[in-house]
Amino acid sequence: MADVVSELRQQVGVETILDTASLSMRARNYWDSTPLEALALARPRTTEELSRILSVCHAHGQTVVAHGGLTGVCDGDRSTAGDVIVSLERMNSIEEIDVVGRTVTVQSGCRLQHLQQAVEQLGLFLPLDLGARGSCTLGGNVATNAGGLNVIRFGMTRGMVLGLEAVLPDGTVISSMNRLLKNNSGYDLKQLFIGSEGTLGIVTRVVLALKERLPSTNTALVTIDRAEHLATLLREMDRRLGGTVSSFEAMWGDYYREVTAPGGHHSPLGRQHSFYVIVEARGPDPVEDEHRFQAAVEAALQGGLIVDAVLPKSETERESIWKIRENFEALRRYEPLFLYDVGVPLRNMLEYVEGVRSDLQERWPNSRLFVLGHIGDGNLHFFVAPEVKGNNVNELHAASDEIVYRPLAHIGGTVSAEHGIGLEKKAWLSVSRSRAEIELMKTLKRALDPKCILNPGKVIEV
Ligand SMILES: Cc1cc2nc3c(=O)[nH]c(=O)nc-3n(C[C@H](O)[C@H](O)[C@H](O)COP(=O)(O)OP(=O)(O)OC[C@H]3O[C@@H](n4cnc5c(N)ncnc54)[C@H](O)[C@@H]3O)c2cc1C
């Protein structure tokens, strides 16, 4: 295997290929600070360099794992001591922002927040947004088909990608850099790579569709005490705000109390309520939009849908409300803690959550379940803390998975709404996908990666 490293260095230069010794200072990922394991880490500067790297790996049957910002949450980025990592960190430029055509062409190692800021300076708006914006990359967002905070109005990453370029496991470059909104000429090849979690090709460049920047953003944090009012409030706000609602983020009371406990986030409202929702709307007219938004919140209060509400008066206050939703560091004191990302039809959501809670309590009486989510998208995140000492963490995780995932099949749910499958949920893919679907995924994998060198063992077993 050392031959591979020498050959890679001959092909693209010594400073592009870091060896094992130089990796000891790099953390495994956002969640785990143990040192990164790999045979070598390649940092190509161009698509052409990456193509040469993959050709060498392909010839040697060398396994390869793509790395973006390492914020992924299902072990899709996990490497072993025998893998070559390809990090897109040096392919991070914004190549072109086309103000007239409202597109941006960007290399996949560019960080999301950097791109958001660059397009905003030109009066445009990239609707993709998630809590990891400061660290995650466009390549990772595309590879995981990231969702995030604006999906209810603007959709997922898949819907924003017009074109992309990817390098196949054998080094072939597929350049599909379409900039047109409509292009039905043959198979839509880019969709093969979007959401494939680095198993079919490494994404190098992306063309994204942009929107006009909307000058008004109105936000409210509201409280709800009756569970059935969650869905009604969503419909009411959507109806009154004429389709401008861009976020509808719910936090169950246990989660809210935990992250706003003394030493945590400031709570602008009483902490005794059953649910907390951040509603946000974006529109074209700051005066009119604010008026309409306040009226909608007022109507929800008058109608008894919500119990209390706070509307931030400054950007700082707005950010402090969003931190309650986005920054869950306080939960890290629970060990172990398992994160889930399930999708559930809205009409089954409350019953499903209570079923999971009761099954967890039956299994581990002291367990804690913290729930939050993009519920307008039918997407819930759970943090499960079994709160039992001295048990094998893998066994606890498996038992927790069973409780969370098993009921999903009956209600048409999914084991992953937006994070992907990676290694962590592979065993549960069949809850959300039929045997025929999984077979077709395997056929695609074998066709594009016959030697199975790219992110092997992730998503599906071939
Ligand atoms: C605080 C926080 C909040 C988050 N909130 C959300 C959220 O709201 N919605 C959401 O969807 N996710 C969320 N995530 C998860 C994560 O940020 C996303 O999955 C993100 O898209 C991963 O991007 P990344 O660059 O960090 O990818 P990585 O973690 O580096 O990689 C993720 C996967 O993509 C593959 N990959 C990376 N780059 C490429 C490439 N160029 N070509 C091919 N494959 C590649 C990797 O091999 C791996 O399988 C959150 C994470 C954190 C830490």
C-alpha cells in the first residue's frame, strides 16, 4: 500500500499528499476529537489533480473517502487506517456569481456561510441554511442532499443544484455544469451524485440557483401547550402569511428547558410550556410584512393557538432565539447520547413521539428524550440519553435504534430525513426502502464503482 502513496506523490506532488504522521493533529470530525485515521490524505487543487489521484487509487484497488467540512452526523466520513482521504479543502473558490442568470458556480470545498455572504453582497440569496453553515461545505451539502432551516419554503439542496461536476472512481470527469432552470436532455445525471454520500463520485464543482435577497425577515418564538395546536398553527401561519413562511422549527419542552437551564441560553419566555416554535417569514416589503406578521401572531394568541410570544426587536435578539434551536451543546453532558433524524407524516408525529418516549421509559426508566425538528417538513431530531451506567454503548445504541426506527415502517416514515445513511443507519435502510429499491442502488454502485473503492461499506453493502 505504501506504493500507492509514492505513486500519488509522483503524480500530484509531495505537498498534496499528507502521510499518516502529518494527520495526528487533525480531528476525526466535528463530533469526535480523536485523531484522524488514514493511509494518506490528498488535498487536490483542481479537478484534473483529483482525476489523477482517483486513477491511481483505482488501479491499485485503493479505498477512498471524501471529506468536506466533517460536520456529517452518520459516520459517512469515517475512514480507517487503510483508506486514502480526499479532502476538498483547497478547492474552495467561488468561480462566478451570475447576477443576471441568478446562478453561482462554486468549487465544492467552499464553506456554506462564505457562499451565503458572498451572494448576499450582490443582492441575491442562497436559500440553503443549516446550523453547521460555518464549517460544512457545498460538496458535503450536495453529497448529503442537506435540508436545514428553510426547506419548508425553498426545498432541499437537490432542488437548488442546476449542474455539477464529479470525478468517478476510475478518474473519469463527468462535467454536467448546466446553468439552465429547464434542461430535459436525457437522464438528469447530477441527481445520481446528490445525496449519494460520496459513494458514486467525488463532487468538485456545483452550479446553484439563487433567489433575490428578500429585505424583510420577521421572526417569532411562540409557546404552545396543546400538542394538536402545532399543526394548526403551521397551517394558520402559512395561510395568513401567503406562503412566505420560511422556517417552522419546533422544540419540545424538555429540550427547551435543558438548553435554557442556568448557564445555558437566555430564555425570553417562561420555561414551563409544552412546546416552543420559531416561526420565520421572509418577504419583499419590510413595513407591510412586519404588519402582516404581527397580525398573524396576534390572531394566533387571540384564537388560543399559542399561549405566549416574543418578537425580537434586533438582529442580536433574533440570533439569540435561533441559538436556542441551533446550539445544543448543553446536551453533551449526557453520555452516551444518540442523535436521530427521522421523517414522519405530520398527522402521525405526536403519537409516534409519545410511543417512542414510552418505549424508552419502559426500557430505561431514567432515560431522557429531547425532541426538536423542522416539523413543517415532517422532520424530527431526537437526542436519546439512556441514562444507565456501565452498559456497552453499542448495545445501548442498538436497543435505542430499535425503539426509534421499528415503528416507522407502519406509518410511512424514514430513518433519515436529511442527514443520510452513512454507516450508522445502513442496517435500517430497509425500513424506508423496498428490497427492489436497494437492489437498484446496488446495481448503480456496481456500475459506477465496480471495484467498490469509493466510501466502501457506506449506505449499502455491495
Ligand atoms: C450543528 C449542526 C447542525 C446541523 N444541521 C443540519 C441541518 O439542519 N440539516 C442537515 O441536512 N444537516 C445538518 N447537519 C449535518 C451536516 O452539517 C450536513 O450533513 C452537511 O451537509 C455535511 O457537510 P460537510 O461538508 O460537513 O460534509 P462531511 O461531513 O465532510 O461529509 C458528509 C458526507 O458527504 C461525503 N462528501 C463530503 N464532501 C464530498 C464531495 N465533495 N463529494 C462527494 N462526497 C462528499 C462524505 O464522504 C460523507 O459521506 C448539521 C450538523 C451540525 C454539526
